[in-house]
Amino acid sequence: MVCDKCEKKLGKVITPDVWKAGARNTTEGGGRKINENKLLTSKKNRFSPTTTQFKECRICRTKVHQVGSHYCQACAYKKGICAMCGTKVLDIRSYCQSSA
């Protein structure tokens, strides 16, 4: 569970966008060059398992494999919070939450 604010921080998949005004893969606005290799030019967005140190979940202390997250998905679902920042996403008073 991720809130709307943190959804922008999530990694992007390296695929071409559907063409529309303001798309990332157009060339008119000084964007990506023609025949430019996206895999070589987007190193900052790419996941590297050897250099990334995984954080622990603040509740259950398991390793979180999502970069920038403080809570694992199971704990975020149980508590109804955002996995990245911890803000309330759902009101879970009337729910019977279980991640098993």
C-alpha cells in the first residue's frame, strides 16, 4: 500500500510510453534523443542489488526489498498505512486484517 504522494517516488519500468502530449519518449521538448539506449542512460533509476542496502521493517524487523520503504507490505496492509512514509491510507477499525 502506497499513498498518492509516494506513488511518484516508485521506480519506473523502462518501456516506451504511449504517445501523447508530454510523454517522456518524445523528442520535441528536448527529451530523449532518437536511437538512445534507455538501459544505458538511466542508471540512476535502475535497481542494483549489490550496492543497495536493504532497510528493516520498523514493525517486524524483516528486510524490505523496496527502495525507500520503511515498512514491509504485510505490516503496511495490517496497519492500513503507506509502506514508504507511514501515513494512514485506510480506516481499518471495521476490518478484520490478516496478511496470512
